[in-house]
Amino acid sequence: MTAPTVEAGDRGAASGAHHPLPARDHALNLLREMLRIRRFEERCVELYSAEKIRGFLHLYIGEEAVGVGVMQALEPEDAVVATYREHGQALARGMSARSIMAEMFGRVEGCSRGRGGSMHLFDAELRFYGGNAIVGGGIPLAVGLALADRMQGRSQVTACFFGDGAVAEGVFHESMNLAALWKVPVLFCCENNLYAMGTALHRHQAQTDLALKAASYGMAAYAVDGMDVLAVEEASRAAVLAVREGHGPVFLELQTYRFRAHSMYDPDLYRTREEIDQWKERDPISMLAIRMEAEGALEAGQMEQLEEEVTAEVDDAIAFAEAGTLEPVEELTRFVHSEEAAS
């Protein structure tokens, strides 16, 4: 997939263009990755209702094209700083469904030994530096990670995910300013799903053009159709290339929509059913599948086969989590303070 050039100070929109379908195997992989996130999240709803997953739970349903598309542009050595809506990002990055599900079950076999839960997935080997329960809290961490890479002479990029609500935080502006000033190798991925929890974008931002807001710091900023995985991948590849070549940070406003409420505790009374249904007509999974069928890249029965593979993977993850180990009570203070401090 050929990526357009990106230069510091550029601003534009990558949405609306017709993106050519990639090679069949790659298109199938994009479809599979989005589908496994969707089915994983749907099962999490069931498990939460059965009280097998506790605490807060923020689902990625509807936003799959963002995580999957961005991850295509990253190398294994690059870093990822996620939001608290991170299951899809973790799966797309390569974290196993077993590790994630066990974490949400509070099992020692989870990626954070069951101590982090849904909002704090972490994997050092994948350079997946986890979710952050504080809105915008991961943004300065991403700038620090990227600065460290540059100071060590490494060519890595740090991709930082956050929602439109984080743009209202002071730390967003402080981090954007320093990143642009120092040309820190960060890809800022703003998942604009139009609502900061239950507050509509126009109610918390005087300037609703978030790419314009980012461009005011002198960095390249683009609005991207976040419901089109091909558009996200193309924009991400161009952005990552520019960041890696030393042109400074790039901001992508990924215009997407969550089909479910902000969290499982949210009654979702701030938007209409008609609005949700209109966005569901642009379901990223359905749109890609329909296009692949139309262009002969998805054969008869292949979708059913993908469904079977994904279902088996999720079933296996749930069985693994249910068979997992609860941390012994006598170890609850482990990792909280050092042995020296305890003695």
C-alpha cells in the first residue's frame, strides 16, 4: 500500500478517498483482526454480566478499524501507549487473547498478574505500555518514551492512543507543545468517537476540528475516516514513516464511533438510537467484507471459516482464564513496596 508523503506543518483530511484493496492475504488479515476484536469484546459483555469480569469495562466495539489499521504501520520495536479502552489495541498489537482474558478475570496468568484488570493491560516484550485510567494520562508518558528512544539513538516510534475527551486536558497541550518543539518521534492517535464519556464533542470543545487544534502546534495533522481500516492503515503508514525519518510528531484524528455505551455502567442516555443505527451502517467489519466480496477477495464460506477460528480462539481464552490462579492472599503486598522497605 503506497503511503502519501507527510511533512511537518501539513494539515488535511485523509477521509473520503477511495483506497485500493490490498493483496488478498493482507485484506483477509485485516478482516480477521477486526473480527477477533469484535467477538472478544462481545464475549466480555456476557462475562461481565455473569460477574466473571469485575470493575470497569470499556469496549472497543465499532472502533476496531482504528487499532487494527494503526498497528499495521508499526514495527515490533516501536512502542504503544494505550487508553483505558484498550482490549482491541492490545489484541491488534499481538498480545494473546489468553493473557488479556486472564487479566480481566484477575488471574496471575494475566499480562499484569491480574492486578491491572481491563484498564491496565501491559506487555514489556511487545513494548505495549498499557492503558491508563486517567484521561490523557498516557500522553506525557508517550512523549517521555519517545524522547528516551531518540536520546539512545534508536529509530523507534511511539504510538499514543487517546480519546477526544483527552484534548480538553491541560497535559494534552503541554505534551503536544514539547513534542513539536523537540521533534519527538510520537504518533498521536486521537480516537474521536464524538463523546467524552457522555459529553458530546461540541459541548466540551469550542474548536471541534481536532486536527486543526493539533496543527496549531506546528505538527502535521490529519483527519482520517476511522471506520475505514484501509484509510487508517494508509494514513498511519505515511505518518509513521515521517516520524521515523525525524520530521517530528504527527497527529491523526481518527473519526470513529463506539457502538456501545462508554462503559458497562453507562446508561447511554445522551445519544439517540437513530444516531447509533446510522453509524452502524458504516460498521468497519461489514464494509471491508462487502468490498472484498465485490472484488473477489473473499470467497464463499471464508467468512464462516473466520468466524469459527475466532470463536475457537475466544473460547480457548475464556477456558484458560477460568482455569487460572488467584493470587494468594499472602502475596497481595508483593510489588507494592520493596522487601527492604517492608523490613
